[in-house]
Amino acid sequence: MIGLVQDGGFWTLTINRPDKANALTAGMLEELCRIVESARDARALVLTGAGTVFSAGADLDAARAGLAVSPQWERLSGALVRLNGLTIAALNGPAAGGALGMVLACDLRIAVPSARIFYPVMKLGFLPQPSDPARLAALVGPSRAKLILMAGQKIPADEALAWGLIDRILPPDALLAGARDLAADTIGATPAHAAAIKALIR
């Protein structure tokens, strides 16, 4: 249920469980971790979903069984942050809950107009993963981070763009092509050059 396409240095990782809103099971989360940790040769890595939802976060049954508080979420976001290539979250639809951690850990976020971002941890009684609030606040500021995490607001794509939570809105049929266009300069550079520039931004 996790698809991987490698086109030279351009890797596309797809969450493929559209009948369940791409909700993640423990096995799917483990596979995402494994692939991202092995992606040292990727010059660009794109995360997206199948269908019309990026991911609803943890599968509800799996969440109740402990996945909602699993350290694997931090493992995944940490692995994304450590990659030297360009990482892009291509939101083909809503991104919710724990799935937002991987979105926040990416270098860039692009989205279709129907995308929404929300993280209902207050309502569900869970804490967000440890690194997510700081990454969210760094992008949108502390008040807007509280709107998402404490007030439970669902942020539509146009508002997320104005906040700096996403970087570009694209039509669904142009989403992955747009990600490839954004990655073109990084793919064309040497890995060492790309890594050096990314290190300066970190």
C-alpha cells in the first residue's frame, strides 16, 4: 500500500489506500520509514497520495491500538529532515493528524485547491508528535499553530498558502509535474552542492 517510483534521482512515494482515505496502518508507517531511510541517493523525493486524499493520518483501529503515539512518526519525519535532496509534499487532497508530521518535515509543500490541513489532537485526546508543533509554528507562527492544534481548525488550501503553510497551489493534473519542475535545479546539481545549500538553510 506504499508505492515507490524511482526515475533516476527523482523518487515518488505514494500512500496507496484510497478506499480508507490513505489512513496509515503500522505496517504502512514502517514501510514509509524504511524507504525514506534508504533514500540517500534520491536527489528529490516527493510524497503524495492516491485518489483525492493525501492521508487521514493513523487508521482509527490502529490508532486505538497504539499507533497514534508510536515513535515511528518521529522516525519518519526525522528521516525526511535528514535527507540532503529536496523533499516535497504534494498534497492531492486533505492531510490530517499524524500524516501532517511528514508534510511539515518536507522542504516544500504544494497542494491541489481542494486540500485542507488539520490536526485534531485536542478533540481526539492525543498529543501531537514532539517535533510537529515547533515545525508548524516555524511556518505559520504560534497563534496560527494554536488555531490548528488547539482550536481544531481545518485550513483550506488558499488560506494555507497565505499563511506560508503551503508554497504553491496547482491543478490536480499538474501536481506531480509541478513537483518535478520544482526539483529540476536540485536534480541538475551535484549532490554535494545541493547538500551544502540545504545545510546553509538549516
